[in-house]
Amino acid sequence: MAQVSNKVIMDLNLDNYWYEARHCVNCSQCKWVELDYVVGKDFAYRCPAWQYGMFNAYGAAGKAPIIWDLLTGALDYSSPSLLKVAYMCSLCGGCDVGCKRNLDLEIHMMLTALRARLVEKGVGPMPQHKAIGTNIEKGHNIYGIPQKKRLDWMPKDIKTARQADILYFVGCRAAFDDTEIARSTARILSAAKADFMVMEDEPCCGHFLFITGQIEKARKLAEENLKLLRDSGAKTVVFSCAHGYKTVKVDYPKLLGLSTSDLGFEVKHITELVDPWVKEGRLKLDKRVDMKLTYHDPCNLGRLSEPWIHWEGTREEWGVFNPPRLVRRGVHGVYQPPRDILRAIPGIELVEMVRHHENAWCCGSEGGVKEAFPDVALWTAGERLREAASTGAEAIVSCCPACKENFIDAARNGMKVYDITELIAMAIGK
């Protein structure tokens, strides 16, 4: 057996997850939804990669012994199937929540660190991931579109402030692709009489670099972006994109050895602002939107969005942390604000899917899966749409441009797809 130190830092070094790799007991809680919520075999899985591949290596319980063999030298990083095993995973965090039901292993961090190690070894990422990484490096957005077009979405009747407490970080998708999300967000802020500013040359948040294991590039971008955000003087940085929200709130601290509380500003999703505004009467949702819909919890707004607390110490007998650390279990994500907003819109009937909150099934677009394994991404989205249809809903709504895009690409049976900002804009008559 390899000799390992019990000194641990919760970061992106795979060597710090020997305990996780060694102590997985293959209970399969990473594959199945919390059993108290299972209503039958259908919609009972939580891991898309495992259900799609139906082979143990595609789930966390299969990856753990593979990683142990990598750490001990029993398996070489150049193994032909290793890339597929590592990158067909959407890094949705479902396995992490399931594992922490029993063992409190840091599975999500271990799987993210595996990708970082593959890049270090020159094995990863996938070719499709490298191309998008190049776009980010050269063009400062995932598409490689000229940055001068980044604010073309802005409605002419919306006036932004030169200096304000709120900075709206638009994100690549809403700025260049699904611009209706950006327009709706701007109109919501304007309707609430909330002065806000935007960055003319807003950089990519770096989410794609991070989740594909291109850690050094992601770290450099995090340092640059954090300085820009701090220098802006904003007290609150607001996102309509779950990817950007989680990247700045959780992943920048991971990359830079910080806690979320050290950022110097609050990170908010637009629903976290709208919900209290509606309850206070500051924002009126007066227009009817007659629709029966179901809400999809984005992984990055739900179970993966809890604040990050930097920790380093030792793993002692039975895996005890010294000093003690607060374990993120995925239950304190942004779950209630979107639901309360939807219920406040006249005419909307909200129904829940079987898998929701921390047990939600991923949309399939996360983790670079849509780029490298589009068939897996579309199958995953199709499973979620099938689950949505089982509720009798005519539409599915989410809070993430990537979720919306993948659902539209996989849409069937006439299921309508919305981002929550679009429904809020309808309800305020904008």
C-alpha cells in the first residue's frame, strides 16, 4: 500500500483525496436518489453518467478505486479509457450529496481534482474542451465572438449607471447567445428601480476552464476577474447565470485559497434579489401568466452553490477532521427563492418533479459533457423532460442559460422551456 500523509488541504490537488479514494464502500448511494424520496424504479437514479453507461466505472463508486490505483501507481494516467470515464461525468454533484448521506467523503472535489491531474499529465482535457479554452484565452468568451458585441443585447430604453452598488455580471451565454435572458434581467432590475452597472469588456468567468480541469488557466482568470470586481466598487455582483454565480462564489475561493466571505462583495443570483423585492412590494408581479409548469433546480444554483470555507488540517483516525470543518451537504443552495417567485406570479401552477432540490437530476449540459459527449447530454436532458412531462406540466423553467439551451435541444412532446427571468419579465409586463 502507498504511504500517504494525513495532512490535507481541501483544494484541487488529487493527492489530498487519498482518503476518499480508499474509503468508498461501494454503497451505491452515489447512484440512487435518497431512498426516502424514491417512489419507484423510474426517476430513482441520481447519476446520469452511470445510468447512461451502465458500467460501474462511470459512477463515483467506480471512479474511487480507479483514482486509488492512479495514486498508488497501479494504474497509468495514459490508460485509453480513463479520459472517457473522467469526462463523461457532468460533475453535477449528485454523487457528492448521496455520499454525504453516509460517509462525508469529498467526492465532487476528488472528481474535479482528477481532471486537474489529467491536464497536468498532458492527457486532458478533451479536444473539444481545448478549443473552447482557446476561445476564452484569445477572445475572452466561450464563443470567440468579438468582445465589442458583448453589450449588443442591451435594450435602448434601459439606462445603466456609471457607478452603482449592483454590478450585473451577464455571462457569455446571455450576452452572445440567449440574449433574452440578459434583456429580461436588465428590465427586472430597472422595474425594481435598482441602479446597476455592467462591464463593457466583461471577461468570461472561467467556469468552463475550471470544470474541464484547466486549473492554472482558470486560476489566472480568477485572479484577474476578482481584481476587476473588487475595483468596480460593487457591493453586490448579481448573476442570471447559475454557472457564473457558482464560479465566482465557490470556485474562485477554491482556486485562490479563500473563503466566500473573503471576496469583498456579495454574490447573488437574480432570484435572490427578486424574491425579497416581491415580498416587500418593491417589484409588482401583476400580469397573469397562465401556465402549469415545473421547476428544474440547476446543479450550480442548488446543491453546488453553498458558500466555500477554506480549510486545511489533518485526516485522523476514522477520517476525523482536525480542526473540525463544516461539510457542505448541498441542502443550503438557492432552492426557495425561485419557487416563491413562481408561486407569486398570477396564473402559474407550480408542480414538483420526483427529483428536486438536492436530489435534482442534472440537465446534462454541465462538466463539458455537451461539448465532448453530445449524445449523453441530450439523453440526460431527455430524461429530465420525460420526468417533467410526468407531472402534467406544459413547461419547464430553470435559472441557467445552459439548462435552457440543452432542454430546447432535447425538447419533445411539445414541452415549453423558459428561463425564470423571462417569466418574471412577463409578470411585470416588460
